Amino acid sequence: MNPLSRIRALLCWLVLFLLGAAWIARQEYLDQHDRFFQGTSIAQRMLSQKTVQHEAVLATLTALSHPPTPERLYPSLHPAMPQLLGLGYLADGAWAGSLPPPPDLSAAVARAARLGRPVTLPLDAARYWLIAPSSWSLLIDARQLVPPADFPPNLSNLSLLVDQRPLALLDKQPEDARGLPMTLQKPLGAASQPFQMRSSRILTPAYWPWTAWTAWALASALLVAGAAAWQRSRAEARRQQEQARLAAMARLGALGEMAAGIAHELNQPLTAILAQTRAAQRLLDDEDERPAVRHALLASAEQAKRAADIISRMRALVQPRSPARREALDPDALVAALRFLRESELARQGIRLVWHNASPGARPLGDRVALEQILHNLVQNAADALAGTDGARVIQLEGRVDSRASGDVYRFSISDNGPGIAADALPRLFTPFYTTRAQGMGLGLALCETLAGSMDGSVAAHNLKPSGACFTVSLPCNKSPA
């Protein structure tokens, strides 16, 4: 995998991980919030039950026709109600109680009678008197309503607003802790004591889903690695298909060149045979043998003519049609397809393929498939020339418009830093069946020249200094704007 592919895979993994991590964090937050909401609701019900119990006690005391004295009643109620600090009532206008009377008792009794329910008289942030219309009064300590250990364990901070000042019932977490805050405020259920209860909790990093994030990081990395491997296998399969297509085209082109060469070589001998047999037919003088010889010569002439017709049809079949279909081609796209097919193979051979577009926006005119085949063959020849070269191996592709020629001409140059072309081989490079390689057929460059000629172009070769060779493919340049 090249560096660009690794960076792309890393970016894909990062995006996938961040999306999954955000979803995991949201689900974890919702789960924690649901637990927090349930715990707060339980705490609110527990406190509400205690305050409703106070109303029930006052209703019971009001219903007694001969209530016991507060001094005798308080010791029996306190064990069941630890929050009860004292009680009392007005007997014939005089206060009777275990503690001194609350301030403004008469006004509070009148207000309770007007409302038809008990009212509260806060003494401080924790203590308050609960006064019924019957004048029975309870002194309550809100800190003792519910023991801290009885609250749900998932609550952190819990406060009650009794006298406009928050009374802390739970204080497990600093208020300035860093994290995601959760806050919920609810009133208690008793109509006479609708104190606001506030619950808060901060999800610090200790509560974040590190385990789930780590598992997702590994899983997403495996997913991206699998997708990258699958993509590489598809690209390799596509590359092999393209290479097989080009190889098949090269074989067909080579076969066409071979058939054309054979047709050219055999056409003259067959023509001579035809002429000689006809001459022999005319020179026969022996009357006895004349019919048999004439029949044989006529048969030979017919077979020779038939062979010439077959070879002519073969030559017409494989000979490139002129002019070939031409269109404006994108050099960058052509070279990108070539690099896709050859770059990995060349890299295994230690060869670097470099492309430079010296005339961006210019478009040569030609047949895409034919030009692909030409470039493919020339790059292969350059790679073969570099096979025995020591040091850095480079194949340089360049495309540029040459305005010095008659009319704008677009030139592809394919150069290498190999040993170059022998001086005696240079004039015969494009001759069919001429080759300097032991395994070569001598048809590749001839085919390139034929294909270039069908596009009104040409192929040329020259040596570079101090070493190397350069092949130039010249094609007409598109004069319309790209």
C-alpha cells in the first residue's frame, strides 16, 4: 500500500471511529441520564412520602377529641419520625407544646384556616414549623427526612429549598468538577410543603465509555483494513483484466503485422507461379500429352489463383483501415490508465515511472485504444532496456505541444536512462521481424508505427546523451478549446 493509500485508509478509519464513538457516547449519556432521572424520581417520592406523612400526623392529631399533652406525645412519635423536633397546639388560646411556640403563630393559623391546609414557617435552611388550621404544629428538621444512605446510589448532589436557601441532602461531587452536567428539579408532592428538590450530577471522564470506545476503535480498524484489502484485490483484478486486454490486443496486432508480412512475401511467388504455368500451357507441343498436361496446368493455375485470393482477403482483413477514428484525448487520463496498469509491476523491478505534462489543456487527436497500445509497448521496451542497468532506473513520460512543426503537433516522449540503442540497429527499428532481443518477434515497434500512421501520426527514436533512448509519438493536435 502506497503512502497516499495509507493516509486515505487512516482518514476513513478516523471518520468511522469518530462517528461510532459519538454514537456510543450519546447512547451512554442517554443511559446515564435515564438512570439519573429514575434515581431523582425515587428520591423525590421518598421525600414526598415523608412530607405527606406530616400532613397525616396533623390530620390525626386534629381529629382527636382528647389529645395527649405534647410533652407525653413527642417521645412516642420521635422514634418513628426522627425529623420531628417538637410539637404543640393552642389550648383555649394558650400554647401547649414540647418547645416554645413558633413566631407569628396566630397569623399562621389564620392563613392555614383560610387556605384549608397546613402552612409552613421556615426557621432556617433546614428547620421549619408545619402549622395546621387546628393550630397543631410540628417542628421538622428537613435534614432528617431521609437518611443519606437510603437515597439511590447513582445520585451525586441533592438539595432542598426550604427557606430560599438550598439545603444539601447529598454532597458527593464537587460543583466545579469537569464533565457533562445533568440537572433535574422537582417539587415535593405535599401541597403544604412544595419544597423544590434539585438533583445534579456531572459525568466526569471516569464515567465515560472508554471500554466501548476501545472495542469500537479495534473493530473499526478491522473493518477499514478489510475494506482496504477488498479494494486492493478488486483493483488488482481490474488491473489484471486490463493487462490481459492489452496483451490480447498486442497479440492480435502482432498477428496482423505477421499476416501482412506473409501476404507481402507470398504474393510475388504466387504471381510468378501463375505466370509460368500459363506460359507452359502455351508452349506445349506434344500432341499426345497435351490434354493431360493442359489439365494439370489448368488445375495448378486455379489453385495458385485461389491461394492468392485467400492471402489477399487475409491482408485486407488485418490491414489497418485508414483513416482511423480520431477524437480529442486527455493525456493525463491516458497516462493515469497506463500507470494504473504498469506502475506496481515496474516498482517491483525497481523502475520509477514519471509523468510530466508540459502543455496542460492541450489535447492530441487519435484513437484512444491505439494510443494506449503504443504507449504500453514503448514503456515495456524501455523497461526491458533497463533490465540490466545498475543504479536508479527511471522511465520519463512527457507530453507537450510542438509549435515549431508545420501546424501544432502533440508529442509524447518516452525516455529511459538505459544503455541506449545500438548505432547499427537504430535505422532498422521499425522494420517488421527485425529485433535485437533473443525472445522478440520484431513486430512491436512495426505495429506501433502502423497504428500511429493510421492516426496521421508517426513514431521516431533517438539516443540520449550520455546514455538512454527516447521514443517520440507525434500526433495532430486538437485546435478546438478543451
